[in-house]
Amino acid sequence: FEAGFAFNYLKNGKVAKHLKGKKARIFLTADGPRVVYIILDLFYTFWFNVVVFGLCGIRVTTIDIFSRMFKKRNDRDREKMLSLVEKRARSLGRARV
């Protein structure tokens, strides 16, 4: 996001959040073991809520981490993950998958 579109700095040093009231669901894919991403969850939560989306006023509702996507997963497991993504997207109401 760029300054001026999603946010801008005011003269008093505060930030005007132009996308306030919007929501985001985050889907991360990775190839490492899930335990690593569980440990990093606090970092991801901070990074997306404050640094990436928080600056613009977007509220993160969920962060889903899909680990071992390529090396350890078979097609059936990948289809289950895609079904979960589709279910979450449809629960937004307006999403079309």
C-alpha cells in the first residue's frame, strides 16, 4: 500500500487510515514444519496487524498457515486445504471462488 492511497501522515504526526472498517484474511503457504510457523505466529500476528494492514486501518480476522505444502503433501491434502480456503472466502459473503 502507498501513502496517499491507503494512508497518509498528518501534520501532527498521526496517520489517517483510509481503509478503516475493512477486514483481511491471510493465507500463508510454506514448506517448513508447522511447529516453526506456530512459534513465529506472534511475529506474523504483529507484522500483519500493525505493520502491514494496521497502518491502513484494515483489521486482520484470521491468519491460516498451510505448512509442508510441496514436499510432504499429496494432491488430496492440497485439495482439503483449498476447500478450507474456499470455505473461508465464501464466509465473507461477497467472495466468489
